[in-house]
Amino acid sequence: MMDRTFTTISAAARGFRSSFAVWLTAGCLAMIAGCANMREAREADRIPQFGVVDPNQPRELEMVSLPPYTVEPPDELEISARPASLELPITTPTVQQDGVIDLGFFGEVYVAGLTLPQIERKIEITLHRHVQERKLKLDQPIQVSVRLVNGSASNSYYVLGTVTTQGKFPITGNETVLDAILTAGLRSNSYPEKAYLVRPHPPGEPEEILQIDWIGIKERGDALTNYQIMPGDRIIIPGKRAPGLLRSLFSGG
């Protein structure tokens, strides 16, 4: 009887020790994770917030048309000319690195930085000069039509910093900050809460840095800082230290 009682007590003690060890281990892991959270919060506080909120900027629900598109390398153009007797040898030229398009026997035309209507006028002048030099007779005035073949290939924006895909992205005119960040992708240590947008400006002019309220955009649908992306915009996503193994396990990452 005594032996059975002793065995039962010993088994209970072993069970208690085992349970205690499990709870102790869990408690230690929770304390370590809590310390990691505190360290992460302190690290986030050290990341500066750049920019200001500008309610006058185009943004989601209040977008504007982009400025007239200006052609840059490596845009591809489609050119049509009347009268047909002109017989342009090249009708889909690509803007070369030096900003010119090659029209074959009609020569080269510098088009970088010009809008499509400006290019049309410049090609008309080139063709008219060609006709005068060769004393050709035409049965109607020269007319030129120019359009983009590949959309807006040279218009782009940039997402930089702690993101999955850092770099240059094409712009169509309807992108917002939310679109840009989701396109680049966030990493486990990205900190979009301190993200900001930088607009390019000529030398000597004031810088334009816009604060981004990521929580407002993502969780409250607040469009105030979900700015419309303009050509050349840079969105900067700061980052924190990459999470350790325990932090990843507790966060499910």
C-alpha cells in the first residue's frame, strides 16, 4: 500500500515538474518576445518622420490630368504623313539615347522633351524643307500625325528603401501612394508608418517632401495623404532591424 502511494506521489511530482518546466519555458519566451517588442518600439521611435501633409495635393478621389506627355528615350513613335507621295521610309522610329529620331532620307529630328503636337510641327517643317530643296510638287499641304506606340514608357516613379522590389516603375496617370507601395511590396522589417514622398524640383527651388499616413490610408481609408503619383516621384520606405527567430515565431512570420 505504501509503495503504491509513493509511486502515485512520485508520478504527480514528475507531472508537476514537467508542467512547471513548460510554463517556465513559455514564460521566458514571452518575456523575450516582450523585450523584443519594446526594443522594436524604441527603434521605431528613432526613425525620423519627414515631410508635411499638404491637403492641396492631387490625391485619391481628387485626381487631376497629368501634364502633357513629353517624349524621352526609349519611346517608340508612330508617324503618319500626308500626302502619301512623301513615302516616309521609317514610320515607327524609336527615340534614341541622344534624343533624336531617324527619318531615313529625311534626316534626324530632335524630339526629346517635346510633346506630340510639338513633334508633329517639327516633322512638318523638316518635310517641308525636304520638299523645297528637291523642288517636289505636292497636291496637298503637308500634314503629320504622331502618336505613342508603347504608351508612356519613359514616364516613371521610384520606390526606394526597405521594400521587396526597389526601383523604377512605369506610370499611367492613375497611380496613388497605395498603388506604389503595394506594387513594390513590403518586407517584414519595412516601416511604412514613417514613409514619405519626394517630388523632383529644379536646382535652387524649394524641396517638396510629403508625409504619408500609412495607417490612415490602409486601415481608415483616409485619402488625405494617398497622393496621386506624378512622373519622377520618389517614395521612401524606412526600415527597422529584421526580426529575429523568436519574434518571427510569435508574430506568425
